[in-house]
Amino acid sequence: MKLFKYIFIISLAGSIACEELIEPVDENALGEDRLNYDPAFAEGVLMNAYNDLINQYTFTGVGTDDAVTNDLSSGFRRIAVGEWTAQYSPPSRWGKYESIFYINKFIPTIENVQWKRDPEINELFKQRLLGEALALRGLHHLYILRAHAGKGRSGELLGIPYFTEFVASDGDFNVPRLGFEETVNAINADFNGALELLPMDYTDDIAGPPPPYEAYDPDAYKFVFGSNNNLRISGRHIKAYQAKLALLAASPAFLNGGGDYYQQAASQAAELINDIGGIAGLDPEGLEFYDDDGDKNLSELLWRSSVYRSSWLEENQLPPSLNGDGRVNPSQSLVDAFPMENGYPITDPASGYNASNPYEGRDPRLAKYILYNGNEIGGNTIYTGRRAGIDRVDSIAQKSTRSGYYLKKLLRPDVVISSDGSTTDQERYNIFLRYTDIFLVFAEAANELGGPDFMVEGMSARQVISAIRQRAGIAQPDAHLQSVNSTEAMRALIRNERRLELCFEGHRFWDMRRWKLDLNEDISGAFYNGNQYVPIAVEPRQFGERAFYGPIPQFETVKFSNLEQNEGW
């Protein structure tokens, strides 16, 4: 375990914001006593846990069948080609236990600090901050569980150590991993504790305080739990993570349908979906939630960060002709996963797919998410084949595409990068939770419970997938979807829809592992030679069987005898 020191860094850039700004400190190594009398400093300790939230710009997809990268030093590329070891593990979250220790240091100070002079408001602050701390502690343990749970060398399915108290640098870190279900239960205990303290939403539109705050003055409640806090973690976010946790637990790599975790995932996701109007609540603008319309209140955005201005993403991802580095290069496998506009997979004779004109008549999401030869972004047509100049496959090392494709999803077409290095920045925000993810969690869990038409809380997997595909632009009626009549066939379709809808948002790396899919499929692309598209080999993948479960860092297992390593590492 990385030893925790008394270093409290208050930094909110690019992370969660609230209207009550935290004052930065002059020095980051300050006495512990300040935690007990300085509310801004004390709350800054909690803010460290917000800073480590995972957003959609992680680009772990370059270590999956979705993409490669032209940055040959990329950690996720290196592990994909055989360099993943217990000594070198970019997916590791083990070092983020530090965020948990920040939280555990913060919790005992809540009662000691005078947050506000008014006694009633002060008490409400204590309750809200404790709820946030418990929720964030559960969430960070969830991140670590996803990255490090697995079968230990003993053959037992293990979770992770769960810390609910601060451990000083000279404390005992030699603690064993809990069992997998024990860890899931511990995370849910923190989540449930937080749900007792936090509202579903931070809002000013209340008739009166909800339980357990009915005895408090409504104005005092609104002051503490009002809309100025709506980017902090809330009950709605917690319920979403509980649904995702239950789906993780139920997945083939873990409990494989054991327990009632599919039921929990379906019920929890259904509650959130029904609360926004059911399937009809699927945001029609959700496909391009990142686009340039300036709407930061899309119903698609279940949880986002504060807004900031930047051009870093476009600088990294645009093709070199637009002065970008073209980092993420989608794979042929992902391109082929997009069906035709009539809904049929391109391998189906009913699809009408034409290999000589492979992008014609395709699912509209393909043109929105991937820059293929002849597609455009910001009014600029991009070519990647013969006579394509610097955008051509392998034209410029570590700038041009390796696969024949560039990333389009998540990019702002109104960002301009000039050849002199100057940029026109635009607003963006980090996404932590999207409703489409929750719809897909529901569909997966409901199908596993009883098949395509099994009803949970008034809806079925087929109905949800129908709404998602209809929003995507699949022609209606969706004959292919209607032909899917088994759990197995619907499972394949749901997994493919999840792959398309959430591509490049950091989900595929973890989905492939929890589903136990083939991790060693070599990556290919396509080159247009002027007459036809020719397949090209891009990158072999060498994960091996052990990579379904990430390793515990070796320096930790060497130090701590009670810390069991996952098998194969």
C-alpha cells in the first residue's frame, strides 16, 4: 500500500465545481490541526477525492479491439502488445487508495469543524459532507475493485482490501483482500449510508425538505442542498453506480449470474430510467452530447464536471492536415461492428452491404464517430488512402493514422488549430455518467434474467434496444431487432450496441474483461488504393489469458505477506 502522508493538495481544475470555491492554500504540507478549525482547508481534503474521478477521456480503447494509437509509448498500447506485468500496469488503480485515505482523514473532522455559524445550517453541512465522503469512498473502492478483483493464486475469487479508517504512515497495511462479494457488500454499505444523507438531486425546486430533513427550515435546507451543489455526488449518481456495480458482479468473469445481481442491476437501472419518464426519456440529442450546441443541461448527462475551455483533445486527435496528432486510430473491427442503416449486420445477406463502397448506407453513428476515407469534420473532408498527403496511412510517424481511420467522436468541430500553434478553444466538460450507459445496463441485466422480452419495472431489453437504435437512425421497423428471439442472440446485440454507443469513452477495456471476450484479436485496418479498400495488418495483440484480471502491484505483494496476487501474475 502506498504510504499516505500529511499532504493535502487543494486543486479543482478540470474536476467538480461548486459555487462555494475552495480557497487554495499557500503551502501543501500543513499541520494536521488545521483540519479541525479551517473549513476551506478541511473540505479541500475531500476535494482530492473528486479530482480522481474517472471521466470519458481516458482512451483505454487503444488497448482493445476498438482502436490502436500512433503514440507507441502509450501505456495501454504497450500492455496490449505484451508488456503488461505486475511491475508495469497502466490500468492499475492501486495508487488511488490515497484518495480513500484522504476521505478517511476527512470524515472524523466533520464534527469538529464549524462549517457555518448558524447551528441548523452547520448541522446540515455535516450531514451533506458525510454523505459525499461515504459515496466517494464507495466509488473509489469500486474503481479499484474493477481493476484488481480476480481469482487469487489460491483459486478463490477475491476482491480488494477495504479501508474505512485512516491509516498513518507507520500503520498496518498488511491486510488481506476481502472476498469478491464481501467487497461488493462493503461498497454498497458505504453507498447506502450515503443515500440516507444525500438527496436524489440538488435543487431549489422543493415544497419542503425530504426525509430525514423534514424538521429543518426549508430555506436552511435549500441553502445546503440547493442547485449550487448540483455537480457534487448525489443520490441519483449513487444509484447509477450501484446498478453498474451489480452488473459487474453478475458478469461472466466474476459471479457469472450467481446471486441476485442481475436483478439488482435491472431494478436499480429501471428506477433511474422510470424517474426520467421511462424509455421515452432517452435523450434524442444523446448521440452527440459533446457537440458544439453549448447545451450543458442535456438530459443525457447524468453527471458531469464543471465547464472549462480547451483545445487539448482536438490537438491530440485531429488528423495532421488539421494540425492534430491523430492519436486514436479506430480499428476495422469497430468499423465493421456498425450495421447498415436497415439494422442488419454487414455480414447478413439482407444488409445490402457493398465492400466496394463500404461506408454507403451505414448506421449514421459510423459517420458521427469515425473519420473514414472521405468523411468530414468541421467542413474539412479527410482522405486516408492513395494520394491523401499527410493524412494517408503511415504517412508521418506518430501523427498519421495506422489503421486508415481517425477519431471523430468527442471532438468539437468548432475548435481550430492553426499551423502556427495558436488555437481557438471551446467549452467542454468531463462526463462521469451518461444515461445511455444506464439504459444499456438495464438491457443487459434484463435480458440475462429472462430474455429479450422479460419485463422489469414495465420495460424489456428489446424495448430499450429499440429506442437506442431508433435514436441512432436505424430504419424503422427494425426487422433485424424483431428477428432476435433468444437470450444468446439478444446478448450479442446488446454487447454490440454497447460497443457502438459508448465507444472511446473508457468502457470497452473493462467490458471485454468482465464478459471474458477474446483479448488477443489482432488489429487490422483498411487502405484505399484508388480502386478498392485493401485490408492491412496493423498490430498484433498479446494479452494472454491472465489479463481478464489485473495484477496487484508486485512491490505491494512483496512488502505485504497477507496480500494475495491474482493467478498468472
